Amino acid sequence: MTNLSRRAFAFAIPAVPVALGSALAASVNTAKARTADPKALVPSAQIRIGRFTVTALVDGFADMPFGYFTGSTPEQVEEGAQAISAAKPGGIRFVFNQYLVDDGERLILIDTGPAGAMGKTGQLPGALETMGITREDIGAVIVTHMHVDHLGGLVAGGSRNFPNSDVYVDRRDVAYWTDPAKRISAPEFLKPSFDASLELVRLYPDLQAMDGERQIAPGVSIIDLTGHTPGHIGVRIEDGGQSLLMVSDMLFPVVHPSNPEVGFLFEQDRPAAQIMRERFFPRAAEEKALVAATHMPFPGLGRIVADGGKLRWIPAEWAHQE
């Protein structure tokens, strides 16, 4: 279960890295969203991966207390955040990035954010609206795992909010998060995820429960990143010798990638999650992979690089790359 698939690194990286080549066209659009907060700004960032247009959107943010990070003391985490001017009064800021993939025929959304279930969130519908897109236009939603901050937008308000979407999620997560016995024994902070998962199954009876790695559409593949949850997955977008790997909760701001032993309170299998990070981080650096991560600072695009024997995160040069 903890073996890291070679497919996760079959990027076929071109000689000129994608983020620096002419194939990466980028733009930014910051507009006022029609959300509960009329002053909220909804940013978006758009890049090209071969024939795909990938747009990074954001549902909002929440600050995670320094004590939520396992494998390190709160003081150590806070010190690391202060060293890079990333410490907030409430801890470390987690952004909730989502990624909209347009292959020219269908819109595929990767995760839907917490939609008000935590933090200052609920901006995704407004972000789509600024692009002239409604939730009815989305043809598929891939849920990277069944924590409420990744699937909340699908079920907010007890409604099927993406009525025309095929919904994909790993079968292992479906089994885990809909198990009544596991909900009873779970800590209180995880129970909203169990409840949202039950709502997902109820509202989307045609849900596609996936077994292992597979292709969702030409150039859109699922990879296994189990550990954070039993069915934690990533999504690889690949076309024309260019790749983008969306790794969901494999990476957290401040602590990663330099400290793979540091985990997070919400992880279901901490040893497995650590093993996955220890294998993934150096391999991603070796492959010069372009990565997208849900909770890294917007737009969550970057690379892991080796620097003086340490691994660090370098944001991708996504803007003005024509």
C-alpha cells in the first residue's frame, strides 16, 4: 500500500521545463466574487499543458494551529514559519486551491473546497462565475480524498451542487468514510468528513468508485498517493511531452518538502504518509516535476528542488510566460 508508483514520475519532461517554455501561457484574473463577503477577491491563474488549459481557483483559506503538525513541536513549526514570514496569529495559512481542467471538450474540476465548512471559504462558485462558468457546466469532478475541505462544495447545503458531473473517488476512501463504526470512534474534528462523505454517496448515487490507478480521460490519469487517507490520490495531466502532477495533500506549506517526517493531524495513516513523502519529494526533485498542491500558497504551482543537501519548494514562474 505504501509503494510509490513509478507512474507518478513518468513525466516525459521536455528539455526546456514547462514553466519556462513558450508552451506555458499564463494569465491572472482577480475579480470581486459574489460570496458571503462582498469584498472578497477571487484570484485565478491559467496555464497550458499541451492541449489542456488548467486554471487554478481558490475557495478561501483557514489558518492551522502550529500544534496540528505531527512529528515536530509547535515551537519548531512556529519558528520555521517566522523564518520565512509565514506565521499567522492562528498558525500556518492553508489555501484551498482547486484546479479546473479544460481539454477542449469537457471541464474537469479537481476537488471543490470546504464551501464554508471551515475557515473563510465558499468562494469557488464566484470564481467560476468570473470565468463565465456555472457548476452545471462541469462535466466531471475528481475528489482526491474524502476530507470535507476537498469535497464540501459538492454537497454544501444538502444539495447536488454539480448536477451534471461524473464524480470520481477512490473506492478505499468510500469504504472508510462511510463506515459507521469508524465514525463513532473518530475524533470530533474528523466527523464532518464522515458526514459529508455520506452526503456525497446519497446525493451522487452514480458516483464512480475507482479501483487503483486509471485513466479518466485521454491525458488525465489517477495515481496512488495513499497515506494521508486510505484512498488519497493524485491527478496527472499530460500532453505533448508536458506534465502537471496535482498531489493534493502530499505537500503542506512551511514544513514541506524539507521535513517529510512532519505530518498533519488529519492523516489517517501517519507512517504510510511519511513513507510516501520520503519517496515522492526526492523523486519529484530529480524529475524536475511541475507540481500543484492544494494547500500551498496560491496558485499552488511549483517544483521541489535540491539545494545544499536540503529539499525546498520553488513556486513556478507561471505568469507572463508567452
